[in-house]
Amino acid sequence: MRLSELVRSSSILLALLLAASSVVPAAEDYAIGADLSFLKQAEDRGTVFKENGQPKPGLQIFKDHGYNWIRLRLFHTPTQLPNNFEYTLALAQAAKKLGFKFLLNFHYSDTWADPGKQFIPKAWEGKSQEELVQAVFEYTRDTIAKFREAGVLPDMVQCGNEITNGMLWPNGRLPGNWDNFAELMKAGINGVDAGRGNGPRPKIMIHIDKGGDWKATKAFFDKWKTYGVDWDVIGQSYYPWWHGTLLELRDNLYRTAMEYGKDIILVEVAYNWRTAEYKGKNPPYPETPEGQREFLESVHQVVLATPNNRGKGIFWWEPAVAGRGGIASRGMFDAEGNVLPVITVFDKWTRR
């Protein structure tokens, strides 16, 4: 090989190495997260979470296994669910004391908001679009300010929950009301900025529910981009019985990272430790404690493989709940409150 060719080859190799090193993440940038919005209610009602048969505060169990983020939902004026401001603040303060980062999830509703329902809070019923936009801005601003004043300014905020079909229906319902929807979203994001004062700007997440669906993801974000709104993170939900195979998830994360150049977090992920979703069907993993653990390990590997270090973490939904039925099947504790093997998935990634 000629000297000039050797120099050129060496230069190319060096450039490739530098490019690769430029996308190596700091360990703390990866979110090992849990939506623990029901944790305080469960413990207040007497649920005792345990590890190896020994009682331990729920937050501490997650901290001991490498979890570094907590996600908390907020309802405007809930009448049946606990997730009002005071409740959420108390949980956020407890988590911050243990060193967790905090993702705040505005539902902009008095109850669950998701792709099938986005109810306007009762306090905002009858408002015009202009009045609703102002209400979203003021409510978001004032809420963020109260968290800041209490010393728990969120590190990340999502304005709306699983907003593939819009939010605050009927005004912001998609696909027919994109302009209204964009105004409402802008009001929320501007409210975050107004409420943070001189504090650091929380990252802004846009959360949809299309983990394994590239076509739907592209349709949403191509349209969203046309409104010129500043945002930081794409949030996706991924429950395999609704959102596709692991190969489809891998494909979507790859294409999304290459197309939009945004960080991506699977902000809702879960699998059952007992038979629930796959009765009479062949599941991708057994609905057993060990199958649940294997599922999370596989999802974690898919996220880590996202190009350009754009895969930034996973949040489990919802791991710590009271009772034995319903969503407890997706939790990380058995019917007696003992933590399941799934809690150990991140041990080898976070322990020295």
C-alpha cells in the first residue's frame, strides 16, 4: 500500500472512530424508569412491598435496582383517582430525595386520557377554543411554578398522554382538528416555559401509542413538524398485544431515529407475570414471572440498538399497585407484595 493510501485509510478510520465516540452516551442519560403514580395510594392503604420477604419502601426497591426516573401522571380535578396536585407533589418530593429524576405527565383531564378518550376537565367545559388555549397555558404555567417553588421542578414534561388522536376533545380531536390541537399543545409547552422561571427548561416529550407502527408514527410526526413547535423527545407506548412484535418495534425505532433525529423513550411498557392478555393465544413470552423478565430484557436490547444513540430509555407501566386484579397482572409484585424477577433486569447494567 502506498504511503498516501495508508494515510488516507488511517484518516478514514480515525474519522469513523471519532464519529462513533461522539454518540456514546453518558450512563446517566439512559432512563431506567417506572410510572409509580399509584405507589403512594397503595402504601397509604396498607400495601407492604417486599424484597426477599422483607418489607421495604417501594421507591427504595426501585432505587436499589438501578431505576433513576419516576413518571407521575397528573389529573386536573380527579374525583375517583388520587392523582391530583398535592398527591403528585408528595410522591415527586419523596422520589427526588432518593435521587430520582422526574417526568410529569399532564393528562389535561379529570380522569384517564388515552387514544380512546380525551375528556375535557369539568372546569373547562363550555369554553371556546381561544378560552381553552388560555386555560391550558395558565394551568400548565401555574402547576409547573408550584412544583418549582416546592423544589421539584420536573426534568421532563409531556403535555398530553397518548395523543395520537389528539387531546381535549372535541376541540383538539384528530385527524379533523390539527390546527386546534397544535394551538393547545403550544399552549402547554409555552406554559412549561413560563412556569419554570429561572430554573432549567424541562425536556418536552410528545407521547403517542404506536411503538410497533412506523406508518402511523410517521404520519403523526410529519404533520406535527409542520407546526414548527420546539420539542425534545418522542415518547412511545409499547404493549405487544396492542402495538406489534419486537421486530416491528425495532423497525419503528430505527426509522424514527433516522427520520427525525430526536431522542426516543418507550415511556409505557409492560408485560404480565400471570395469564391475562394471551388466553387461548400463543404469547411471545410466557405470561409468567420469568417470561416477564425475559420480555423486558429483550425490549431493553432493542432500545439500546436504536441508531445514533437515540434510544434513551424505558418506563414500566404500572409496577406498584394495590390489589390482586386488573393491572396488577402487569405489575412487578406478586399478590403478596413480593417483588418479581423482572426487577433485576437492570442490575447488571447499573451495579459496579
